Amino acid sequence: MGYLTADGLEASVQYLAATYPAFCQAIVLPETSVEGRTSRALKIASGGGDRRGVLFLGGVHAREVVNPDLLVSFAFDLCQAYADGTGLTFGPESYSAGIVKLIVEGMDVFVFPLVNPDGRAYVQAPGGDVWWRKNRRLDPTTGCYGVDINRNYDLLWSSGIGTSSSPCDYQIYKGPSAFSEPETRNVRWLLDTYPNIMGMIDVHSYSDDILYPWGDADDQTTDPSKNFQNPAYNGLRGVPGSAVYGEYIPQADLDWYTSTGDAVQAAIKAVRGTVYTMKQSIGLYPTSATSDDYSYSRHFVDRAQGRVYTYTVETGTEFQPPYSEALNIMTEVSSGLVQFCLECICTVTELARGTELMSRLKLLRAFRDQVLLTTAVGASLAESLVRHGAELVKLVVADHAMRDRAAGLLASVEAAASRDTPLDADLVSRAQALIGELAERSSPELRDTLAAIARDAEQFKGQTIADGLRALSS
């Protein structure tokens, strides 16, 4: 066995769609590559409705040959496990059949394993260049080939941070304009066409890293005016450790990146002990016009766009490891990808699935935004649900009776919130009992969080939710 060719990867995508048509769909991307190759992504999902999506990209840089194979392997494993009703096992790390079912039936998983097919074909061709990174655009003026696809997105594209404007630059030529390349436009099309995508990982090599935005400057959470759209700071970005400029990121987003990255890191480590370092992208080196920063930035440019939380995962310790080591990398990183899916599932949506509450999700979200998040205690509770969402979902998925109880309590709380009526003592006691049972099965951190919630619940007896939140926050 060995690394798949560009044609082999394309055949694998089509094979999966043909083998599992009930829940695996091949999406033909709208633009062919520079050399005329058709690209396809997979959508793995059973059912529809209100659900989140995640997007996995691979093969952006041609010489990084592990990652397209990794994503095809991940897709094969997920499809086969769901079809067979089994769990997933990655070395000593395992995910139950219930978790597989939850992912396939509770979200849309998009896998685009080979963004840059021309580059891979050139890397693997006799007489090609095994270390080629870019696509195969020919610049007619210089006769030089290639644009670095991961420097071609519309995010500080003209800044020059970590890019080159020379078509003959072997590594980081950014192209004649942002989105000049069909490969980057295909990724943008996926984000535009499937606005439910809220999480993305672009899989690269190498350095055993989990990188999160931003790449152009150190993150800061206190001054929103210091942001990539503000021309007053042009020329001041791209300096690690700068005392003059830091790129703004909301604290809640930074917290999400930290907690989710920790979970992905732990899932990878559990397989064979490999420790991936989690850090901000600029900690590797300053960059601009990259897929992760662009995808995350879209919400800031246009608030109508959904927020997409993005990472770049740098796999392994070399571009083209022996295939035996590549298999190990595929196994451990696949565990991280499954965990990422779990982290992106909404706990409330999952509890509501299959019940009449699904029709009231908009009301629940309005309550979250207009009531819960307007108080310190409510905001902390919402943050806890996000931070521990994957663990909570695992707990309730493993016990159907507990899931039914949790869904029933959620329905009762929603009814009280919508009518602005006081919570009776029996409802609060039922909630405390369920919280106690969850705490007995949870991690120490979640146990402490649940204990605090159970104590605070006393405040709500005989009060509306809004009044109880205000009393606790005063």
C-alpha cells in the first residue's frame, strides 16, 4: 500500500457516495482546477432540519501527502461504522455506536480531501517535483508556475504578511488577486452554499500543532478597534509580540478555541501519546490570506454570515513520512476529528431532536440572547453548556431514559420562559435530581460546574427565570 494518487482520491470519494447513498453524497465543486480536474467533496449526513455542519479540508499544499488520505480514511471509517451500527476505535481510544449515530444524524459532516489536485498530480508524477507546494497556474509574463492556495483568500491579502507578490516565489506567491484561483473559490463556495457550517479544520503538515486564529498578530480581547478591517493599523501587523497592535478576538471565541482545542488535543494524545501543541497561528509564523483566518473573519465582515470556528492542524513531523507512519498519523488525527465533531454539536438542539421542541428552537435561542446572556450568571451558564457540551451530549446519548428526562425538563423550562411564569418547586427539584445523576458520571471539572448549578437552582423556586438570574447576578 501507499499514498493515493489524485485520481485514486477522486475515485474513493465517488466510491463512498455510491456505496452509502442513503447518507453520503458527492458534491461536485463548481470550478475545475487550472489543469481541468473536477473536484468533489463529501457530505455525510442522515436526515436534515436544523443542524450544524463541520468542514474538513485537505491537500491544499501538494507536498503534504498524508492529509488527503487521512480525510478519505476518516470518511470511510465514519460511513462504515454508521452503516454497520458500530462504534469507532482508534488504538485504545473509542467512540460508541451511539456517538457515531449522533454525529451522522445530528450534523452535516463535509469532507473535501483534495483541494489542490493538480499539485498532487505534479508531486507524484515522474519528472515532477516531490516538494511542490502550490497549484499549477502558469504566469504568462514570467513563465513561472503556481499560486500558494493558502495565501489566496480575501483576508489581509494585500498586506504582504507571510506572502510574496512574485509569481516565481517557490513557496508563498499569493496570486494576482484574492480568490484568483479556482481552488480557493471552491472552498468559498462551500461556505457560501452551506451556511450551517460552524466549524472547520484545514489539515496540513507538519509540526504536530493545533493552530487557531489569528495569523497576522497576537490576539487581544480588549480593543475591538484594532481589527483587520481598520486601515489605521495597516503596516503595523505581522509582528509577533508587538506592543502596538494586537488582532481583536472576542473573549468568548477565544475561550471556545481553547476548550475545544484542548479536547481535540486530548483525543489525539489518547491514541498513542502524541502531544500536539495548541497555539495561535502567529506562534508558528506570521501569515495572511489563509483559509482559517478568512473563514473565521467572514462573520466580522458581514454579520449576516454565520460564525465559523476554524483551526489548522499540522500533522506529523515531516511532509512525506513512510506510509507505515502515515497510517499512525491518520489514526490519531481521525480521533481528533471525531472529537471536533462532538464539540460542535449543540447540546440543546440535540436534546430537542425528535421532539416538538425542534419547532421552538428559535424561541429558545431568542431566550438565550435576550434573557440568559444579559446577566452574569446566565452568561456563565451558557458558556458552561458550550464548554462541556461534548461531554454532556455523550452522557445523555449513553442513557435514553436520561435523555428523555432532560428533554422533558427542557420543554418545561421553555414553557415557563415563554410565558414568563414562576418555576414551581417540583420542577426545580427534578432538575436538581437530574443534575446530580449527571454529576456522578462526569469528569471532575464538569462535576464542579454541575454542583454549582444545582446550588443556584434553589434561587429559582417560585421565581421567573429572568428574576432568578437577576437575583443571582446582583
